Amino acid sequence: MEQRLEEHLIIEEPFYLQQGDELAIALAAYEHAIPLLLKGPTGCGKTRFMQHLAWKLKRPLVTVSCHDDLSTSDLVGRYLIKGGEAVWIDGPLTLAVRHGAICYLDEIVEARKDTTVVIHPLADDRRELPIEKRGELLTAPPEFMLTISYNPGYQSVLKDLKQSTRQRFIALEFAYPPPGLETEIVQHESGVDGQTAGALVRLGAMTRNLKDAGLPEGASTRLLIHAGKLMQSDMDARRACRAAITETLTDEPELLAAISEMVSSLF
Amino acid sequence: MNSIELEKRFFELVPSHPPNAWEIEEYMEQLGPLPDPQQKIILDQVPVIWPVSHALCYSYLSCAGSALACLHPNQLSQWVAATLDIYERDGLHEAQMFMANVESNFLCRIRGEAGILLSDVAPRLTPYAHSIAERKIAFATGHHMYTDTETIFLPHEITLFQEEEDNFLLYKLMVTFQLGLLRCNTYDFSLPLDQLRHNGIEKTYGKKLHLETILLEDFFSLFPEPRLGEDLFTLVEGMRVNAYLAANFPGIWRDTARLRTALAKFRPSLNRLTGKARIIEVLYRYAMTGKPISDGGFKRSIFDLALAALADSWSTPEESATRAMAIYALLEEIGGLYDPVESLPYLGRLHPAEAMNVRLKRREETKENFIKALAAILLPENQPAGQEDSSDKAGIPAPKISGDEGVALMISQQKDKEDVRNKTEPNGPIQFLTVGGLDIEIPEPLRMLGDQILDDLGHIPNEYIAAAQGMAGRAAPTTQAASTPTGESLVAPLTYDEWDFRRAGFRKDWCILRQRRILPVKGTFVANTLEKYRGLLMQLKKQFEMLRCQERFVKGQRDGDDIDLDAVIESISDTRAGRAASERLFVKLLRDERNIAVLFLVDMSSSTEGWVSQALKEALILMGEALEVLGDRYARRNTPGWARPSDMLRA
């Protein structure tokens, strides 16, 4: 079991440029055993921040991508049959609690509502994880940290995070980095030169301006990096942007055409 | 068909609002000599045009015969659709003009020989403009090209180049250039008087200047020849925007290099220009192509000096003004009056007065919205309904939070926004609001309004905050037009295009959506229907209940929440008996959720009057009752009739 957790330990420092004081807040939260809530649009660096934090704290990072079929059992664990015997297998949350790791529940609002039964006692000062099927109550060690994330931009009212849940966390709001910082990130991650990275960042900003004009979400930093990587593979800049950004963002013919015009203006 | 048969056929095609027989007699006689297939093709389009405009339909009937001499029969519907588009955009006269010349107005265009229309490029360029300007920018047809900072006025059509793609590219360049003027803060021009005095304009031209700063609309009138001053400033500022576009939008600048060179061919011949106009034209061409003209019979020394004035880069409109003044002084040597030269097609002219009007209007709207939004935050919470402020009773509105208790907007000193000007004001985004010493998180809409004010004025005026405090003291701000119990419109009508299957195109602004408050009425119809169909309703509910989803355990799964003991025992037995054991040993809890919404669209037009309407209403009541069992969301929308002005959707 220990060996499984070792796989989650991040050895090399993940590249992360701070936008503000998010790292200081997260470290303070860890010190005081308060869970973290990360808010922000897709591809703005939430996961990378968690990797960096885990590396900094030298704790394993157990990431769970939540989906609408994710139940308490998926988080806590379940009995399996092995050689005619019922064997208990820890779920990712139990694994993290048991070994003092960082558990990152990505897009928590997508998970089934019954998961709050285990999240609530773990997120307040009790820091306990009840494992009902085993009749066990785990108390989280000081090294354990719970972090959840969600994107307020595209959640429906039905999937909003309840106050009783969110008020157990310290919240960090992530946005797309300022142009200078984002250029540096795109340049570092994709390997393109500064001028191309700057143009990609301008394109990202232009698409984000369309958020209220029919585009559900603008191009994330991640998409800009993808486009940069394609360009590094000797692909024509306009073709790379079309594949990595334009077609990814929308299927609407008029918006596709408009984003293509943005690309051809910049590259 | 003879004219009588044609008339009969016409009346069959227009059952609603048929005309008098004498009104169509003349047109049917015109169609009479045509072969039967052509008559049929022409009449087939009547149901498409008649509901839109009777007058247009008559014009169509008189033109259609001759149009078919040029058109392939299959193209007639396309021609009609184009005619209707023009009618809805520009009116009857323009549509009649369009129909009058099929070859040049229609066939050339579909062959790609007649350029491209603004209406064709607008859907593509509107989001593009929005993405650059960071706000909505509208397009409109104008006699010449310019922007008032909210709308870009463009030619109705561009036919300069043979290739449609090139004409589109010119539209795109025009739009990008006008947006470049906005990004480069051309209309934020504010020239300090000291700088003017330094340039000696007061001394040179004898203008008496009384203002501290000169705005763009006043700047041109400082020159003895204001139009020359305007053209020079536009040219110099245009070159600054050129440099901005080349640096920030290299793609379009590169794509249009060929076009900009080609546009020089459409410029007036240098030989026909004299004096100052010739130098201006040479400078225009230089601005377009970036290459100086080697020969043109103009005063080389003045041109070289003018180029020297434009040699290095500059970053503000005020610097453009200084350079324009310098070139103006050079041109004074030539003498004679300036005969204005046509501006560059993508540069257009500046309209500072219109831009200022729009800016003031926008400033007023932003101020109003900001005060309302801020007042909504300052409004004391938990005030019992109906409890009025004592100061209201006295007729003197007093703020709940006085100035002494402190309301302040904290503003960051830096702003990460692309800005080609070096602003010194602390115009960063609003960070938080302090009320009585407490920090309050600012909602996004208020933050955006605050940022707009900061962009415009550089600070949030105290009067805005005081007004919001005053409003918060009086009552909750109204966020929309006041609602009334008498059924008036709650908000402004919303218009949108509607698809017309007959013409396979959209009818412009055809639908008008007005929200009206429906007053409750008492009646026994619902109760009577429920009573009358009690048996059927029970049956319906029972059938619907069977559709209801519940959480259920499913046994024998490969994975699941718990172990399926029966399956495990069976598996162990099988293993011991030497048989292959099943792997399906788990129980899974299935929580199927219904995510269904039902919309009933009910035809309540006059054709359903009588028993059909009665049956519809009864069916709706029964369906509504049955759906309540399932908990599915449902809604009803009624369309009362065909006649457009009276059509109404009822929820």
C-alpha cells in the first residue's frame, strides 16, 4: 500500500509561476490544517498549482477527477473478492488520509451528492473519515490536506457548491495569468519564442473577450501551450491555432469564422 | 393558363388577406403570354412574398417575367430571397430597384463578380471586433468610413477587387484599423495649451486660445485651413495606428500588404493634383505602402522634410498633433488653398464630435448603472418589508450610511491592460469596497462598471458614491422598467430574426417579444375538466408513475458499492465444483435521474376555434396533472394566430 502512495510523490519541481500570494495562503492553510477550495476556469493552472504545492510540502498528491457517477464508495473504498476472500481496498481519499497525503478532488460539484457525507467531517476541525462498511473512524494526521476545485463559470444552479460545504474551506480564486506572466508560461511550457508566445497570449485574451458574446469559455492557458507545442513541431502557426484553439473552443460556424479571423490577424 | 385561370390560382395561393380581383388583374394579364411552366414557377413564389408585403408582391409579378429571361428557373427562389432581404433591410423602393436589374444586381453577385456586402461579412466580423475592443461594436452602413467608438460605419458593399476574398480582407482591414484607433486612444486626444504655445500655433495663426486643454474636435479649427489640419492629423495618426497594427496584428498587416499596394491604383492621378493636395496624396500613398514615391512632380524637399517628421516612432495622439502641425507649417511654403484629397479607403475620416457624444452618453449610462449597482450593495439588509425609512416620510432622503461612516472603493495602482499610452493616473481595477471600515467583496458587474469609469475618467467621482448612498437611503434601486399590475410591457421589446421555410432564409426582426404580466383570472374550467376526465386522469397518472425512476440495487455487476452475497456463494460453489466462476459478484446502486423538460406549443389561432381549441385546453390540463406525478419540468406556450402584429406567446 505504501508503495502505491509513493507513486503519487512528486520528485521534480513542477514549473509554476505565482500569480499572487496563492502559495503563501495555501502553505498557511496547510499549517493550520484547513482545507483548500480552488475556483477558476478550466486550464488556468489549478492542477499545476496543486502539483507545485505537493512538491513544496513533499507530500504525495492523490488526484481524483470527479464525475457524475462518483460515489462515496469510489472515494472511501470497497470490498473486493480475491481468491474467495472479501478484501477491503482503500479508495483514494482513505489512502490519502491514512498516509497523510494531499487529496485533490477536481471538479467536486460533478460528484454525487452523497460524497458530502465523507467530505464534511473531514473538512472541518474534526478531520475524521468514517468508513461505514468497516466500522472504522480514521482521524487525519496533520500532514493530510484536502483540496477541492470547481469552475464557477459553467456550473448550473443544480450543481452549485452548497454553503455548508464551501464554508469549510479557504478559497483561492484562480484566473488566467496577466499577459506578461502568461507569455512566460506559454514560452516555457511550449518552447516557442517570446514573440510567438506573446501573440498566442493576445489570441487567448481576444477569445476570452467573447465570453459574453456566445463563446462559453475563452482559450485557456493550456490550449495556448498546446498550440505552441504544435508550432514547435514545425506546423504552420495558423493551422496549429486552428487545431489547438479554434476547433476546440466551439462548433458554431460564425464563431469559428471569427476566431479564424483573429488567428489570421495575429499570425 | 389564361389570365382568369391565373387569377384563380393566385387566390388559391393567398388564402389569408386576399386582394380585390381588380388589384391583380393587370399583373395576371402580364403573365398570360408566358408559357405554363414559367407561370407556375413565378406563382410558386407568391406565398413567399405575399405575407411580407403586398406591394412587393405586385412589383415581383411585374418583373418576374423579364427576370426569367436572364435567370435559370432554379435561381428564381434565390433571387426572391435576396429581394426580401433588401426589402426588410432597406425598404420597398430599394427592393424594387434591385428587382429592376437582374444582371448587375443579382447574377454578377452570385458569380462572385460583384464584390461583397456588409451584411454578408458582419456576422463574421462582429465577434472579431468584440474580441479586440473588449466590448460590443456594431456595424452600420455609412456614406464614408468612420467610427463613433460604438459603431463602425462602413460601405454597404465593396467591389474594388475581383476576388471576393480580397474584398472581405479589405472590410477586415477597415474594421481592424478603426479598432486600432480605439486601441490607440485617438479619441482620447487632449492637448495641453502649453504644448500648443510651444509649437507657436497661437502666434503663427493668431488664434486666441482660452482653454486649458484642446480636445480633438477643437484642434482642427485652430488651423487657418481646418480641413488640411484634419487631413494631416488623420494621416499622421493613421501612420501611428499602422505601426500599432504591424506590431500587434502582423498577420493582417502582412495579408493586406498586397491589397494596400493595389489600392494605390484607385487613387487619383498625381498629375491631376497640385500644390498641397499633391503632397498630401504622396504622403497618403507612403502611408499605404510604406514606400516613398520617387517621381511625381512634387516639391521633393518638402516631402523629404515631412518624411523626416514621421521618421521615428511615437506613441500618443498628442504627438501626432505636434507632427501634423510641423508638416502643416512646411506646406505653408507652397501657398494656395488646399483642395481636399479623398482619404484612404481603410483610414476614413475622424469624427471627434460624434465620438464625444457617444462617449458622454456612455458615461451617463455607466454612471447610472454604477450608482444603481452600488446602491444595491449599500442597501441595508434585513429591512422588514414595508418598513419605510423615517427620512422618506419627511420627504428628505437620507443615506443609511453617511459619508462619515465611510464608503470607499479601493483601487489597484496597476492595471494589466494593453495600453499604448503611458497613463500616470492610478487607474487599476477596483479591488474591494470599504463600507464603514468593513471590506465587502465587489460583485463582478459592479467591478466591470467601475473599471469602465476608471478607463474613461481615471477615477471614480465622489458624486457617484454619494448618489449611490442617497439611493440606498431611499429605497432599493429599480433594475428594470417598473412593472405594473395592468399588464404593460415589463421590459423593452426584443426583436429577432425568424426562419421562413418558404424562402429558406431569415425574416429580419420578424419576431417581437414583449413580456406582459398576465393577471390571474378565476374560472371553473380546470376543476370541471379534472372532474370530467377523472377516470382518464387516474389512468394517465398510473402510466406516468411507471415511468418514474427510483434508486435501485442491481445485482450481479462486475463492480459496485457492495458485495452480492448470493453471487459470491454461487461463485464459491462453482469453483469447488470445478466450474468456471462468475466475475459478477457486486451490487450496484443505480440512481437514474430524469432530466427532461417538456414544452407544449399550442396552436390557438382562429383555425382551431371551437371544439379543437376546447380539446387542446383539456388535454393540456390533463397532461400537466400527469406530469406533476413525474416531477418533470413543463411549460406551455400558446401562439394565438398568424397575423404578425397580434401574435403573442403566452406562458
